[in-house]
Amino acid sequence: MVSEQTPFSTFIDLVAFDQGLRRLHGQIEQLEQAKREFQDQQNVIEVQKIQAKDRVHQLCKEVDKYELRMKELDAHLKEKKARLYIVSNTKEYQSINTEINITKSEQHNLENTLIDAWNKVESAQKMYEKIEKEHKKKLEEIHVLRQEVQRKIDVFQQELISKEQARDDKEKCVPDEWLEKYSMMRMRVADPVVPVLNTSCSACFYTVTEQGMQQLSRNQLLQCKECYRFLYLEQKDENEVKKTESSSETNA
């Protein structure tokens, strides 16, 4: 025979139900946090790719600058060599020849600089290609993980919607006064209703009086005088209190 649900037992069921809801909310939040972390990882990867690509771009600009200067030196050298054939005196000839030698020296130095710049471009390009390849694989892995996390979130959210709808039915059998106090405590602490263990509040360990224990054994709502959480007796403890009361009455 199924025992009839009392307002108190329904209230305790509601509390247990809400604890399940809270765990569900916690699981969803953990998954949402995982999604945010995956997004952060993806952002880091994208930044690394952009930085590597920008490095190649900046080095290519350096190469362009040196090549442009090399063209200017070539043009300058041709101009000076052409003037050697039309100079009218030795002094001017020597002056132009000196400029040619200086230009050739600058060209030589610039060639080495240009070769070094091209080597840096090639090295940076290889690094970019390596990063792009590695990051593409990593992004694919993150995408799969995010999809799996989102799938779990969707399942939990559907379960949450279903449970929250069922919660309304459970509230109907609980006195309004209890619900009001319970709702207020839920906003203050994560565990507004706790069992009594060894005649003490299991949250703050405040000792419950003998009278309080008797009230609890009769399924009366009792608040802890220290932390103000609602207290209740688990079934085995309730039976122990009733045995003690019965024994006391017999001895009397």
C-alpha cells in the first residue's frame, strides 16, 4: 500500500527535486565554461596565425624597400658611368669615379642585406605554413569538442525545461508559508534545507534542543537558530526519536 503524501513529505521531495535542478544548472554552467574556454583557445590560435602572417607581410615590405633602393642605386650607377664618357676634366672624372665606387660599395652591402631579408621571409613563410597546418588540425579538434559540448548542453537544457514544468505540480501540495520562507532562503544559501545529524544542524552544527527534535519527529517545519536553514529528520533518525519518546512515556 502506497502511503499518502503529506505536505511535509512533499516539501522534502521538492527540496530534493530542487537540489537535482541545481546540479543540472551546475552541469550546464560547467559545459558553458568549457565552451568559453574552447572559444578562448580558438581566439589564441587565430591571433597566432594573424601574427605569423603579419610577420611575413612586414618582412616582405622590408624586401620591397631594399629592392627599390637597389633599383635606385642601379639607375644612379648607370647615370654616373654614362657621365664618365662626357666629362671635360680629370677632377670631375675622379669625382664621378669616387661616387661610382661608393655606390658599388653600397650595392654590395645592400645585396647582403637583401639576401638576409629574403632568408627571413622564407623562414617566416615556413613558420606561418607550419602554424597554419597545426592550427587547422587544432581548430578541427576544437570544433568537434564544441559540438559535443553543445549537444550535451541541449540535452541538459531540455531536461531542465521538463523538470521546471514538473516543479509547479510539486509546489501545489506545499503550504504557501513554507514556500515563501523556502524561496527566501534559496536566495541566500545553496542548501536552504538540511537534515539533522546526531541532533545537530548538518550545515552549521548547532545543537537542536530535545523539544526541537520532538517537533521534527512530528514533521513540523523547524529553522536552525544559528544559520536559519530549515531542518528535517531523515527517516532513520525520525524513527530513533520516536522510539526515545515512546520509551520516555513508558518509564513515566
